[in-house]
Amino acid sequence: MNRFNLTVSVTEYNSTEELDDRYKDLIQAAYDACSTSYAPFSKFNAGAAVLLENGETIKGSNQENAAYPSGLCAERVAVFYANSVYPDTPITAIAIAASVSGTPNKDPVYPCGSCRQSLLQSERRFRKNIRVFMVGSEKIHMVESIKDLLPLSFEMKES
Ligand code: THU
């Protein structure tokens, strides 16, 4: 038997002032996207913004449904839209934010498991790491790759 540990390196920012302009703008775009959220059931207005290698920013927000599983998270709305409009352009970063009744979430918003899996597919497809900014009003957490959020992930490989 052998036991091994996995470590994840997370960068914590206390303010967007610590970030480059392109990431400040990306985070602002994620907040802007919260206003287009349709969340009558959870009232959790999530917004995501993806930065493409060509400099374009694509926004998405959560879209809920009375039949709960039919809704979709902000991250997947943004990533699927970006990949469908620009099928040859890698995503280089994503920012995820949320607000409830107009008040920004205090804690960083971490993507759900299904969004992690979908982001990983986009990362692998373009062989390009996606920086993930998980935004809260009091602190922002960042990882350099979605792989950091989904260790020991499934991969279809011949054995
Ligand atoms: N949600 C997102 O859009 N992104 C996340 O990272 C977490 C959760 C949505 C799904 C649902 O519409 C609502 O927030 C509550 O779970």
C-alpha cells in the first residue's frame, strides 16, 4: 500500500486592485452578468465571464427552470456559448461571481462539479490552462488550471 497527497495552490487576493486590468475587467464582467441571471427559485444570481485568447469576453448567467435539472449554471452558459461562437479559440480565464438580492456574495463562488467537468473538457480540447477566478466581495481565490479543482479526473485513455 502507498499513500500520496495531492496539493492545490490557490492564490488569494483581498481586492481586485491587486490584479491586472484584464482580470479586473473580467471580474467586473462576471458581476455585470449577474444582472441577466434568471433565478426565481434559488434567488442566487450567478454570473460568469470567460476571456478568450483573442481578447474577447463572453458573459453568461444561471438560467433556472421549474423542472430543476433543466436549468444551467452561469459557468456552463458562458463556456458553451464561447465555445460554440468561437470553436477554434481557447479560453484563457473565467471569473465567477454571484449576488443575492443585489448584494455581492461575500465568499468566493466555487464552481459546482458539473461545471468543473465542463471547464476541464474545454481546457483539454484546446490544450490550454484556464485560470479560474472565484470571486467574493471580501476575497478572490484563483487557481491556474481547472485541473486544480478536479484532481484525479476521468480521462478516456486506452490502458
Ligand atoms: N449556480 C451557478 O450558476 N454557478 C455556481 O457556481 C453555483 C451555482 C447556480 C445554479 C442555480 O441556478 C443556483 O446557482 C443555485 O444553486
